Amino acid sequence: MDSWLRSLTLMKPHDDPASVLLSVGGLVGQEVNLDAFLHQVVDRVAASMQADRGTLYLVDYARDELFSRAAHLPEINQIRLKLGQGVAGAVAQTGAAVNMPSAKDETRFNPDIDKMTGYRTASLLAVPLRDAANEVFGVLQVLNRLGGGRFDADDEARLVVIAAQVSQALQATSLYTELKRARARPEQPVGYFFNRVIGESPPMKAIYKVVQKAAQTDATVLLRGESGTGKELFARALHVNSRRRDKPFVKVDCAALPGSLIENELFGHERGAFTGAEQRQPGKFEVAEGGTVFIDELGELPLPVQGKLLRVLQDREFERVGGTQTVKVDVRIVAATHRDLAHMVRDGKFREDLYYRIKVVELVLPPLRERGPEDLERIARHFLATATRKHHIAVEPRLSQSALDRLKAYQWPGNVRELENCLESAVVLCDGEILPEHLPLPEGSRLPSPPPTASSPSDDVVPLAEVERRHILSVLERARGNRTLAAKWLGIGRNTLGRKLKEYGLAE
Ligand SMILES: Nc1ncnc2c1ncn2[C@@H]1O[C@H](COP(=O)(O)OP(=O)(O)O)[C@@H](O)[C@H]1O
Ligand SMILES: [Mg+2]
């Protein structure tokens, strides 16, 4: 039995339409596998409508066509219809729903698709998907009411409610941004797998393939790349696209903690392990049970702790700090670093055995400047759209050709993160149109200015103030922004914390 059919038989008939998307709605905005998400949507819509099949069509503005983006279509890959052609094409063109009780009495029904697939359509109900501007950008269609009946007026009302939810969910995905972008620039077609991950250049496509494969396994993954290239984004994508998606994703940033605290953070401690350890405290590996532990900036992991991590990788077990009892865990490990670990191995700063254990699957994320001008423009337009929405700006600003040229000429030392921040400030500062002067890029020079750390004796020495800043930040994060709690944990007064936050530019 097809898996969609299986889930259909599991659904309660006549579920409340409002509940149709609840279980998938939470995934919107995350780095979900977009195809899997859309198919889940179609499954649920069909099941909730008691229909045999469902189809989600989207408008290809460049070609004045509708294309099926997710469908119960085991027979063919994709349907393409001219706007106005067939029932769905008519719905897209007129914006009016069509309830077709019987295919043979409907002149707009296009029998070619049934001929192609061998499927026999009897009844059909199709409603438009409208965006916030009330523009039709797709069609939601269900086929063949189960039990052989026809869809009635109540069903039509239900599908309209569901379509409004589906529209809203879709507008929060990067797919929608892409549709709109493709409308402005028809020479770049729509496509990709991961919601919120943009990029179609050959190196990015190669990465999607590996991520899709690796996500289905428990293999340890090492993500390498400069800062801001999307390492964390892909770590999360690996988790949400894995069978562990409903279990925790727990991040440990080795650069945000002083070396002496990392062991405690990862493995927890027993009561009395050190002065002040009044309670047994579980570490991140235990908190993540069943899920994924993301070890960020792995290159900063102190040598003594590396051995302990190796044991977790080999045997999935460890002892808490100050403990003798062995703890077993079921976690998937994903690590990231901007450092050259092989180099660190040669220098004796990273254990060779751990190095080989951790890079079972290794993904190297290319710097933005190597992804080509098309990807740069795609990502820039995506951030243009998201910043516009984030700041509640009614009309998306235009990106002038000269500003685009400037973006393309720049080297992006801070990669995608820098581009994201750059567009956000440009959107806020500009007046309907983004000009080069709205881009917060270094004056004149096309090259990044030399890093400010040039005068420090070595990359490896973190100034004390920076350690304090990072520590405060991470404690605040754990206290979910509660300053009173954070101050208590840090053993300082609330006012002192406030002063330090100001000092480090962490608060106004
Ligand atoms: N390919 C991409 N498409 C869309 N957004 C991206 C992409 N790569 C990175 N980003 C965004 O850029 C920012 C930095 O990414 P992040 O994963 O934190 O980088 P890193 O961990 O490598 O420093 C995040 O806001 C992330 O969502
Ligand atoms: Mg990061």
C-alpha cells in the first residue's frame, strides 16, 4: 500500500479542518525537507476531505502555467497545465472554486491527464490558494470522494478553510519567496529541497544530496566552513529531516564556554563533584536523549575532553564529572568547525583517532564568494523578502542594479550571515529602493578590511574579556534571558550583570 494511503486510512474521517495542519504547521519556518512537508500537507488534506487523491498546484508565472508541486501521482512526475486549461487551470485563472460532481458532465475537465496516468477521475473539487495580496499563486485540488459520492457544499466550504491554512503555511516557506522571485527573474527556474536553505549552485546541490542521505542515518557528520556559511543551519536540517526530529536538538558551543566548563556542559556532574555541585546535573548528552547533539566549534574542545567524546562516539557511554557510574545514551552527533582539524592533528592539538571518528560524513560548505552570482542574488532576494516581512514594511523595496552589482563585487568575509545583516539594514534604511549607499559595506574598497585581530599574538589566544562576554551570553541563553536567574548562576549581583551587559554591548 502506498504510504499516503496508509496514513489516510489512519486518519479519523471528518477531522476538524482547523486541525489538519496543526501537526505540520509547527514545521513551517524550520529547515524541513520541503518536499516531504508538502507531501504531508497533501496527504492530510486528502484524508481530511475523505478524498482518494490530492494535488497541490503552484503557478509558474514565467510560463503562465500551473505545475503540480506535490501530488498523489505515482504514475508521472509532474503535471503542467496552461492557465485556463482543465479545471485546475480554470480555477487559477478565474480565482473561483470549482466543484465538479462528475467528470463526464464537465466541459472544462481535461481527460488528457487521466489518459496519461490511467487513473479514472469521477468527482473533483478545486479551490484557489491566495496570498496576503489576494493574488492566486496555486490551486488545491482533491479527487474522487471516497465511497463514490460527490463533494457537497459543506465539503467545498471545508476545503476553502483548509486552503487558507495551506496558503498561510506556504507563504512562510522559502518556496513562496522563490515563486515570487522566479516571477521577477524567469530565467532562473524554481527548485530545491530544504525550506529556508537557498542555493542552486552545483556545490550546494551536491551538499543537499549528501544531507538528504545522511539525515536518514545515525552517521556522525562533520560540517566544515568559514563562519556564516550555514553550518548550524545544515546541522538543524540534518536533525529535522531525520527520524529523531521529534526528539531534542541540543547545541553545545565549545567557543562560548571556557575549556574548564565544557566537560561539565557535555557530560554533567554528580553531586559533590566540585565545590558548589550540590545536585547531580545531567549534561547535554543526557538532555538530548533520542535526539541530536550539535557540537559547535569542535576545534576548541580541550584535549582531555576529546578522549571522553571519542568514547561516546565509539560506545555511546560516559561517566558524569565526579562519577563512576556509566551512563548510556542514544544520540546522534553532528559537529562543526571553521578550523583545519587535519592541521590541528599534525600540531598535536586534536586527537587523530577522534578526527577520523568524527568525519564519517564530512560536508564542506563553500564560502559565499564561491557560490556564483546567481546564488548570491537568490539569497539576497530571499533576505530582502524576509526582512521586509520582519519589519512590517508594506511594499518590498526594489533592489537597484547598482546595489546588486555592489553585492556581487564584494568578497563577503562574513558569508551568508553578513549578507543577511547587510540586507536587513538596507531594507530598514532605504526609501523604497536599495541603492549602494544603503549597504553597510566597507567604503570604497572591494576587499574586506584586514581583521582587527591582526595585532594579537596568536589566533588561539582569546582575550579574557571575550571569554567573559561569551560566558555571560551563554548563561543568559540558558536562563532564557532571565537576568535575575543568570546573575544568580553567575554569582554576581543583578546590577553588576546589567553593567557588564552594557559594557559588552549586549544591552542598551
Ligand atoms: N544557504 C542558505 N540559505 C539561506 N540562509 C542561510 C544559508 N546559509 C546560511 N544562512 C543563514 O545565515 C546565517 C548564518 O548561518 P549559520 O548556520 O549560523 O552559519 P555558521 O554556523 O556556519 O556560522 C543564519 O541566519 C542562516 O539561517
Ligand atoms: Mg555557527
